[in-house]
Amino acid sequence: MFDRSEIHKGMKVRGNDGHTLGRIIAMTDKELIVEKGFIRRHDFAVSLDDVREVLHGEVVLNHGRDSLFSAPREIPHIRH
């Protein structure tokens, strides 16, 4: 269980398999916007319902990196 107030911009996001998926670059009331990649950046909207827990200052999702393209939805890259 987690409290939404524990989640903030800049946190790493990991899949349930432990792999780093990206970092939070923005948040809405219902979604995290996660940036993936360094050279070819892609942003994904991840529902807060997909968050399993906040552990050691990182957000852990209910799914792994293999499902990153099927569960969250890709959105246009946000310049920040």
C-alpha cells in the first residue's frame, strides 16, 4: 500500500521484475508520466492503479518492462 503523497517528480519507476523503466517527469490526478530512454526518449502515461508500492524512494509497478508497451499508453514527449 502507498500514499499518493509519497510519489513525486524525478522518482525512478521500476517494474515488478526490478528493472528500471524510467523516471517520473509529471503527474496528473490519475496518472504518472514516465520518461523512458536517454537518446530516443518516449513518455508513457501510467495509471496510479498500476502502482504496487513505493519502496526505498522508488515507484514499483504491478507489471514489468515487457508489458510497458501494452499496459501504459505512449504519449507525445514532454519537453521539460
